[in-house]
Amino acid sequence: MRLGEGVGLLKSDINLDCEIPHIRLISHPWRRLKTNSSERYIPLTKQAQWACMRILEHSKDSLFAFPKYTSLKGCHANSASAALNKWLKGKLSKPYVVHGFRHSFRDRLRAIECPSEIIDQLGGWSLRSIGEGYGRGYGLDVLHKWISKI
């Protein structure tokens, strides 16, 4: 997901107690979504479930997954981006930025020959054709199958 999408999550957007743990990414008054396609379900891998459990355990007095960067007044994704990019700079030998993870996510799905429509749905990218907008899209089980392969 986009950094701003993640930073603006409510803890209640994270669903771990279900058959396929996932994040329900929806618009909130403090953080809008970039496109209509951005509203989506994102299945969680085992590692992502572990991270989400840590998020839910942290800051029990807040509704927000990342209260340092989000409040009812707004979502400060630029501040989160700057902090993460500074952290990355200290850890890596090459000049990578956090947004690069989004590009590498798409590349990793391409590498396992994931269909473009599923890649677009997982990443919340705009649909390329009218036909892609018909129906309800792929189910959480199909999305989970592909995301688990990477």
C-alpha cells in the first residue's frame, strides 16, 4: 500500500481474527485515498500478520495504527516518509527511498507471472480499461494466493 494509506490506518482497519487476515483499506476524513481503486482488501502474509499484531499491541489508548503521524485532524505521511527515508539511509549502502518498496512489490508480482489485473487490485493502481471495473474484482482468497507466492 502507499505509505499515506498505511500511516492513516485505524486499528479497526486491521482484521486478524478471520479466515484470511487482511487490511480493509478505506477512506477516512483524516486521510483520503488516491483513486477509487485504492479502496480495497489487502491480504496479510505471516510476516505482515506479525507486524500488525505489534501495531495492535502498541498505543492501546489510540484508535490509530500510527498515532505519532495520524490524528482526527490529519495524516502526516510526509513526516513518516522523511523519518523512514532517514532510517533507510542509515541502513543501506544505496540511496533507496520508502516509495521504492511499492515499485519492487509490483516487480515481485510480475516475476511470479501474476496477472496485471490482480497486481493493480492489490496495489490500488488505477484500472486500465472499462472492463476491469466490471464486477467485484478478485476475492480475498485469490489475492492471498498470489501475495503469498512472493
